[in-house]
Amino acid sequence: MCGRSCSVELAKNEMGCVSLCKGCKRYSVTYTNTSFCFDKEELLKFKEALLNFREEDFCYNIMGQSRAILQSQYMNMGFLVSRYDIQTLNELLNEALVMSKVHELLT
């Protein structure tokens, strides 16, 4: 986010939210204790990455729950996600993308 302009909240639920910066047109995705910033193309690639998880990816048992690793661009860093996380993030992103289109039409 550029910090020079205000943002519009596009989607929100109990786990996170997605906002769009009116100035730089970047999306801010906040989910539990993580935060990501994407342009539209990057956001769509992130959404695609979430949809590409297969059942065998959930092979890490963390505190009794199956998790998969969402790899970051850095080889030594990733994020553990559950099936619920992926579903919830996808719902947030779907709503945000629809509301982004609405926002485009209205401004």
C-alpha cells in the first residue's frame, strides 16, 4: 500500500479482510496473524495457488490438525494452512474480487 491514499474494504469475515488501496491499486489481504500485499495479477496467482492444493499436500500433523505448506517466494519460509484456512481465504478473495469490479464500475 502506498500510504498516500485511503483504502476500501472489499471483504471481511471473522478471520480476516481484503482491502484495496485507491492510490496504488494494491490489495491488502490480512488473515489471522498474516498480511500480504498484491497487485491484481499477484492476487489472482495467490488465489490459484490456494486452489491447487491436493489432498496429499496436507501431510503435516500440527497439534492434531492436518496442514499443508503455502510456500513463500523465499525458499526458507512458508505458511502452514488448513483446509479451513484455504476455504475461508477463497471465500474472502471471491467476495473481494466481485466487490472490486463493483468499485471499478462505481468510480
